[in-house]
Amino acid sequence: MTTWSSLCLMIALCCAAATAARADVIGIGSRLEPFVDDYLIEKMDGLELQLQHPIVREEAIRFDAPWEGKTSAYVTIFKDGGKYRMYYRGSDGDNGLAEVTCTAESTDGIHWTRPKLGLFEIAGTKENNVIWMVKGGHAFVPFKDANPAAKPGELYKAVAPTSGDAKGAALLPYVSRDGYRWKQLGTDPIITDGKFDSQNVAFWDTERGEYVCYYRDYRNSTREIKRATSKDFIHWTPGEWVTYNAAPEEFYTNAITPYFRAPHIYLGFPKRFMIKRKVVESHPYPGVSDGVFMSSRDGLVFDKWLEAFHRAGLDQENWTDRNNMAAWGILETKPGEISIYYSQRYRHATNGMVRTTIRTDGFVSVHAGGTTGEMTTKPITFEGKELVINYSTSAIGGVQVGIQNSDGTPIPGFALDDCPVIYGDQIEHVVKWQSSDLSSLAGKAVRLRFKLLDADLYSIRFRK
């Protein structure tokens, strides 16, 4: 006979099990979920996560103005209303040219012009694009502040080191009303527990409601990345080391940014620095580099690919030191296309930036080759009435999607066999079964089952 106490215990255990089971369900609402990691994936059979690679397009800008030069670097790019802004260090350290901060502008992300601002005199003229030429010029890194509480005179912010020296530097805060005319905010450094002799980046995280800064420090004589946060841009938490799913590597820059289509996910495009390697023997400095891709859902632990995202290529001048550095910031330059910019020919007369492109959400895909494979997600809940996928297939390939209960049983009308084979190449395709209306399943724990042949699946989203 069951006693009252044992009955209560059974009920408590059942409730605990139900709560635990519910905690394992991932609520994605109606947000975009790119497959940059295996966060949503429970199992794959015959499929793999495959890193994609940007396509090199045209030279975006050459650093050949008299106040720029062969060691110009640390490029920042972002969209600002109807135009794009670029900021970068102008310098020629090999010939003693002072470090200044320059700007360029574009209406399409392809053609860039230098505005004549008249702010600083260089070589007897103010007809130049220089916006800063005092301390901090080594790596003055601006951003457009997305904080809704930002003051009108502080819509643009920046961080910059007190010097380019790797010993005893600190980060200083700067603000601007228009992105051209800058002033230091206060007199004190905001972050001091690093070395900062790199492109240190800061931004307002709209998802978490805080400022975030990623900056350089050294650990065991190796260049690594730290992260600090702030609610007001003045008072910052102590820095924490960024960690990875694989062994750390020497990263010269980090280029970490929230993905503008899925800001709950951070994307990073660090420059990997192999300091002891040398390809061009006649070059005076050692070191070769490539571009890496990584992502994070908490800002501290990153899924890092060991395979290069961007290689140096056939141009031997890109195989000399400090090349292939990604600009901080990625741009949507036209529907279906994201532009990422990389440094090229550093320390050479043709030093500048090249534009590369990748399809929207196309950093990593769930990939099927010439044989059919399947992938099943973890239990999820969603909001909306239709499922949209970003996919690509060959002429013989295809994608099918089924919806299951959380226990894996197919849901009638939405099973895999109820989905006609999807083929082609689309950024946004609405999946259809006997009906495309998923309203009856919204808020319930379900799994998605995908069947792919010679196809790539880049992202999914439930849409209202």
C-alpha cells in the first residue's frame, strides 16, 4: 500500500523530472539561428558542419595618401544611416611617419572616398581625411553607439591605447557627436589590465544591455584576448580571458562583433599570427598570417575553427608579416551578400584593403555531399507560423524537413515524407508540408529532422 509520504515523493520526483526535461528544451522564439555551431544539433548521420570561405573581390582602398603609408592598419567599418564609414591608422613606421587616424566613406561598400575635413594640418595643408593625430593614434577604434540612452554629443565612441608600447599601456575613452570631431571622455583610463598594442574593440550589446570590450593581453608571452563589460562606458569589470573549444593560438587581432542578423551570437574574425614562419626570404621581418573564424553564445567561450577562413592566396606580398587582418565590422552590401575586408600587402607600396564576400549567414553550413544524410535537432520551442530556411543544393540535390514531437515521433501532416523535396538556392525559403501554417505547434516542444543530399543548410528561422 502506498503511503502518503511515498506518494508525495513520487509526485515530487515526477515534477522534478518534468522540470529538468523542460529545461533541456531550447526556446528560439522567432530569432534567426545560423548553424555556426552545434548548439541546436542533437545528432548528424552522413552530414558535417563545414566551414565556408569568402570570395576575394576587388581592392577596396589603397593606403597611399601622404599621411598614410605602408604600415597603415587596424581598419574599422560600420554602416551609419545611408552610408558606410571606415576608420584606420595611417602610418609608415618604416619611414618614421607619425600615426594618425583617418576616415573614408562609401555609399555601397565598394567604392571609398576620403572626405576633406580640414581638422588637422599635415604637410602644410588641412585638406585631408585625418580625424585624430594625438595620443591613441596607434589604434583609435570608433563605433556607433546603439545604446538608446547615449547622449547626443556621444553618439560615436572609441577606445584607444595611451601608447603603442606593449608595456604599461591603458585604454582611454573618446566620444564624438558626428564621428569626425573627437574628445577624450574624462581624464582616467577605463581598462588597465592589458597591453592593448593592437586593435582593441568596443561596442554596445543590444541583447545584453551593456558595453563590451575585447582587447589584447599577453599570457605566457603569447598574444591572447581578454573581455570586459560596462553599463556606462566608464566603469568596467576586470578582464576575463577568452577561451576556446580548441587550444588557443596567437591572435594578433580579434574583430569580434555581434552578428547583425542574430545579435545573440558573436562572430570573430581573428588574425592568426605564426610569428616564426617565413615565406619570402628577402622580406626583413618574419611571421605569416591568415584569417580565422569563430563564434560564441556567451561572449567568453568561442567555437574556433582550426581550418583557415581566409588564406593569404597566390600573392606573395600577402605572405609577409602582418597581412590578412580582418577589418572590425561586417557589412550587408546587397541582398544575399555580406562583405568582409582584409588587409593586404602590409609593408609594401600597395598596402591596402581587399573586399571579400560571403552569402548571407553563409559562414558555416550543415553539409551533405553525394550521399544522403540526416540531422535532428534538440527539442526546441518557437514562435510564429512558418519555417524559413537558408539553403543551397546542386541540380540533383535536395532538402526535406520533418517536425517531430520531443520524443521523436513524427507529427502527422508535418512528417519528413509530407515535405516535397526542396532544391535550388535561396536565402529565405518557406518550407511547405500539407500546410505551411505551424501556428498549432508554436510554443510546444518539437524537434526538426532534416534530410539533405548534395546540399548546404546555413540557417533557420520561424517567422510570425
